[in-house]
Amino acid sequence: MLMTILIISLASKAFSQDKNGLYILDMVHHNPGEALTQSVFNDPTVLAKQGYTGQVMNDFTFAHAAITFKKLNPNIFPEGSKELEWVMKAAERVKKNIKAAHAAGIKVYYFTDIIVLPKKLVELYHDEICDSQGRISFERPRTLEIHKIMLDELFETFPDLDGLVIRTGETYTNNVPYHTGNNPITNKEESHIKLINLLREEVCVKRNKTIFYRTWSFGGMHESPDYYLKVVNSIDPHPQLIFSIKHTKGDYLRTFGFNPTLTLGKHPQIVEVQCQREYEGKGSYPNYVMNGVINGFEEYETNTPQKGYKSLNDIKNSPNFKGVWSWSRGGGWVGPYISNEFWCKLNAYVIAHWAANTAQTEEEVFNHFMDENGISGASRKSFRELCLLSAKAVIRGHYSNELPFNSGSVTWMRDEFLGGIDPTPESKLYSSGGMLFRLFDKYYKEGLLQKAVAEKYEAVNIWQTIEALSRKIVIRDKADQTYVRVSSQYGLLLHKIIAEGWNIMALGFEGDKTGSYDKAKIKTSIKNYDNYWKQYDDLKKKNPSCATLYKPYAFVFKSPEYHLTNGMGASVDKYRKLVNREMSDEKSLPVKK
């Protein structure tokens, strides 16, 4: 009897929140439609050792796609069908993941896109669940009924599942071939209210399971205080209903302010933080962001002044603050792909261990990371300086620390792509084509274009310091030590390419406006640009740990390539051809006597 009590007590302790009452969650965000990301963060025993209290499963094979809906209609997944076979295999994977997390002593929550339903179900009940535009809609009573049936079967099939993470706004069916779906928010705030009340009643109240309702959506829920409050003030609080909010006012991008909806209302909130920054290299080069997340980013004192809160330290004592959720890996699309997770581990370590004891300073937690990784002596000062400089280099190399850099420009560089100044209109599928053209045009009219280019060269200077520091750092794990050096070289060469690319494009842009091109400067910059690309390519060829390389194309949200034919390469080539043609014409002119 005593042994039984002890086992129950230990299990209860293991499955509780952290001792300070905060949730500390982690997620590997696998690329939809691709092979699953290989990562130590997939292992719940690793998460448990790092102090995480829960694992968010996000392989885009949703738990609610691994049920049969047999109580609704057995013809949705008929016996003997390939569709049913797929569902049953998916269910086994879900059960395996739940069992592994619980064996490690942490909870498990499944990432859930709402709405995602079987294609056959939508075909059979189309007229009862779809609106006049063909969207599955919660404005139709039958849709609500079907989701209640879905939740019943979900928790009957997976009774040990601790809860769900709900996403609206984006719906990815890449990994669920027999399902379809759409954004459920068809009636602004009212759609959120209707959906949250359904989840609260069916999951939190009836089953005492947890719902993390992500505010990430489109239309205001994530970043508008008025919109957010209109929704949450219409919902009765429940301890198992928690709102999950990115720390940024928008996506994980620098120059975006601190999220103004944090601390508002009466509901518990957790804060989402990305460790493998999808717009900033994905771990291919040093990019330490947790000092900025915990204490406030540099640009919050320059071109993005904050009127209110600017960091987790500012909100940690709010009664609504209930923890953090780190994305240790993933976000965005395709590459760069890494084989060494060192920079992701650093960001994840600091945010998780800080959340475990928010009385600590960021630097104290950072020092513990160095202790655990055998970074000692003079290496400690060099490593700390390198990491803090990486944040300064990124803001200047990707965005701007002083000049206006709005939401229409920030993703000119994202995933593995470098955009150009092609005057391409925005695609309906969303692309980065045309972003820099509009930004350059604004800077040119305001007399700021050369200042913007100078900032890119300033970033290069910082990267040179980073690269020099990397060669002074000794780490116990020699693979990590090598990667710190290789990834620092990667960052330096990439930003040399960016600086020369911006210089060529700026000189060319000015020439397009005035009709007079500084051909000598353009030619010199093109020579440098080509040389840096060659060095960048050689770095990859000579170093197995090097991440995959960036590509000089504009991003477009269309698989499988995710890029257009235009971009930095095409923009540079435009002026390459112009300079070569004009210099050739000059050589062919008759000599004046």
C-alpha cells in the first residue's frame, strides 16, 4: 500500500507544472510535407532533464486526424480501405508519443489545426457544414455537433492525452492525405468565442484536460488589445484554458514590438518563443536572441520604441503569466538545414532554465549553460561577447537598427532565400517579391538609401569580430567547438554577400532613377559579390558540419521550391549586364583625335 502511494505521489509530482507553477513546454515544428526533423528535442527524456514540464507534438499528423468518426458514419473510413489503414497507423504513432512522454515524466499536448476533417466526411455532410462560399463553418450547427463527436472519439481513443494546442488562421494538410480543412474564423471575434466555448466545455470542463488556445491567427486576435479583450472577456476563465501568445507583435521578426496583448484580461497566458529563428538563419550561424526576449531587444530603444512592456522580465510577475513555450526547432519552410543544433540548444536552454526560476538573470542562466558545456577560462568572455554581438549583427544585417523597417519589408530575407529589388507585385500565395523595391524606393526618396547600405557593411564588421572570437573559444564537445567556428564563418560570408548585394542594387537603383550609373563601383562590388559566393560555397564543400546554403531567390508560398525566379541574383545580374554592356560600348567608341 505504501509503495502504491509512493508511486502515485511520484507520478503526480512528475506530471505537475514546474515548482513555481509555470508551464515550460517545448516543440519541434517539423516542416510540413517533409521528412521529420531529426533532433534531440524529439526525445522527451531530454526535455525532462532540461526542466520542461510538457512536450507539444507537432508533426502535422494531427491526433484528431487519427480517429475514424465511426459513431458519426462508418462510411467515412470504411473497413478494409487504405484510408482506414492510414488512420490506424497514425493512431499508433500518437499512442507511442503519449506513452514516451509520460514515461519520461512530462505531459504531452497535440498541436491541432482547427478545422481539419476527413475529406469523405466533408463530402457526405457538405450542405450541412459549409457556408455559401464553400467553407466549413462554425456558423452551421452541424459543424459544432461534428466537432463534439470528434472530441469525444479523440479522448476515447487517446485517454492519456493531456490536452490540445489549438491553432486557427493557418491550416496545413500536407501530412494528412485524406483530410481537408480551412480557417474557422469566418465571423471575426464571434468565431473565436464560439470555438473557445466549445473547447472549454468539451475538453476543460467535461474531461479536465488542458487547452492551449493560440492567439496566432489573422484579423487581430494576436496583436490587437481591443480584439483580444473582446474575445477573452466573453469567455469564463478556467484553470485548464490557457491562451498562448508569441512574444512579438506579429511573427518572430526583429523590429516587431513586444506583444501588447500579454498580461491583458483574466485568463492565464503562456509566451511562445522561437529558438531556431526561421527568418534569421535557422541555426546556420550564431543568433542568440534570449537576452532580447528576457530583457528587451536593442531596437526597442531606437527604431521600435516600446510604450509599454518590452520583455519577459517586465511581465513575469503578472498573475496571468503562466510559463513559456519554446520552439526548439522549426518554423518556416525548407532550409537552411543544420546537422548541429548548438545554437538552438543555447536559446532553448536559456529560456527553459530562466522560466524554471524567473528570479535569475539571463546572464546567470547563460553562465550555467557555459558551465554545463565546458566553456571555461578566457573562453567564457569570448563566448558571451560573441553571442551578444550576434543579435547586433542580425538586426543590422537583416533589418535595420535605426531606419524604418516595417512589416512590408522584413521578410525580404527568410528561410533559405535572399530577395532582390525586382518590382514584382505581391503574389496571392504571398511572396517576398517586390519588398525591397518598395523599401529602396522609400529610402531613395528620403535620402536614406546609402545609409541603409552602410548598415549592412556595419553588420559585416560585427561578423568579422564574431568570426575572430569564435577561433578563441574552447568547448568540451569538439564537434560543437568546430561548429561554432564554421557557423561564424558562414554568418560572415553570408553577410558579406548581403552587403555587396545591397550595394549593387542601391547603386543600380540610383542609376535607374538618375540615368547615370557609377559603373566602376558597381563592377568592383560585383567582383566582391562573386568572390564571396565562391568562398561561401567552398565553406560548405570543405566542412561537413556546415549548414546548407542560402539561395539568391525571392520566397513564395508555393511548394515544393518555395521561391520565384527573381531575387537578389536576378537583381545583381541586371546591373552586371548593364555594366558589361556599357563598358563594352565605351571600348568600341572611336578614339577622338
